Amino acid sequence: MESSTILTADVLDILFEGRNKEYGAYDLRRTYSKRLTLSITVMLSAICMLFIGFAFAGKKTKLDPVFDTKDIVLASVKPPDQPIELPPPPVKPPAAPAQIKTQIFVTPRIVPTEEVKPEEMPPVNDGLDKVKIGNVNIPDGKEDDGTMTGPMGDVVGKGLIENPSKQNEEDDGPIIKVEIESEYPGGVSAWQRFLNRSLRYPQEAIDQEIQGFIVVQFIVDKEGNVSNVEAVSGPQELRAEAVRVIKKSGKWTPAVQNGHHVKSYKRQPIGFRISAE
């Protein structure tokens, strides 16, 4: 470029002097300002349109539904000055005792026949079968049907009262709550040694990393024998081993109730824990 045209030439013409202007970079730089202006104009137009749209949309009023409501006024209730007392329930009058024909009891005495008064003559046996023995004669009472009632018990048959049967003090069934519970012979330390020696951790539970406590319920009879062994809680994978250990534990020390050995229920927890390596 000649020195006389440098002052009036464009900056791009000076930069691309002697270079290939047809490659594209020259045209891009020359039209950059126009493209920038067009982009800004389009963006501002879009912003203005959005702003105008939001402005018109905000002017719409939302109509709330109107419900026809009526005010409800509750009447004031004045409490009574004194609480209302309910009448007592009617008392059923006691049943009148049945009037039964009674024959006076005569104390037998050995006296001559002529000295016996007529009113003291003992009745014949046929008459005594249908009357009650008492202290006075009540001839207008009803005849006895042979049934006796009294405080001694229920009537069995005619004129016979069954003696109250003595209930067996010791029930054959197991007792849930006792004074002294059954335990493994030797106490807790002996039980722990037995578990360390006999308990086998199931391989399935080890593979699945299952651990916890199993509560086993069983019955200890008067001689210490174990029966009805059942696992009532804990993981299913460990219950069979806990039941096996209880069945293998042998005789226990039976429970004590009222100073005697009794048959009782026992709940024994057995813990399974995987030791950290």
C-alpha cells in the first residue's frame, strides 16, 4: 500500500494488505458490526414483546366464586343451677320365704304311757316324711317336696346335701408368674459356658451377616425336665439353632411357688453375634 493512502485506508485493509481477502476472515471482520447491531436489535425486540405480554396478562383480574352463605347463630343454653339427681334404681324386695308345714320336735323320754300328754305324742313316721322338723307346729304350711336348701351347699337328691369338694391346691398346668423362676444349674456363668461349648452359628446366617437375640419359650416341670420348646421372637435363620440348644441343655432347676417346686413357663434369650475380624 502506498504511503499516501495509509491515512485514509481502513484498518482492515491495512491488516489484510498482501493477504488472501477471499478466504473469509476479511468479510467476517468487515460485517461484524452489522451482525452485532442486528442481534442486539432482535434481542431487544423480543424482550420488549415479552414485557408487553406480561404487562397485559397481569391486568386480568381473577374472579373468585361467590357462595351464598348464611350466618348461623347458636342459641345460648343456660346451665341448670343445681345438678339433676337421678332417682336411685328400684330395690327389688326380697322374696318371702316359702311357708312349709312344720312338726314340733319332741325330745324322747321314757315315761309311763298314762303320763304322756296328747300334744307331746310323737308323730308316726308317715307324717314325718312330708314335714320339716322345728320347734313349733305349723299345720297350715305347704307340704314338703323333699328338697332342702341351706348355706351348706347345693342339694343333691332328696334331703341330702353334698359336702363341698376340696379343690386341689396344686394345679397340674404350668404357672406363668412364680416366686422364684427356674434357671440353668450353676447360674449365669454355667449357662454361658454351656452356650460357648454347644452353640453353633448357622452358616446361612453368617453368609447373610444375620445376628440378634432369639427368645425361646419352654416349660420346666417339677423335676426340671424341659418340654414344649418354641422360639417366639428373633430372626428366622437363627431360631432352629436356639431351639436345639435348649433341648440339649438337660435338666434345669425348677421354679418355686409357696415353698414347693412347680411346673412353670420359662423365657430364655440367646444372643447371636458375628465377631469382627
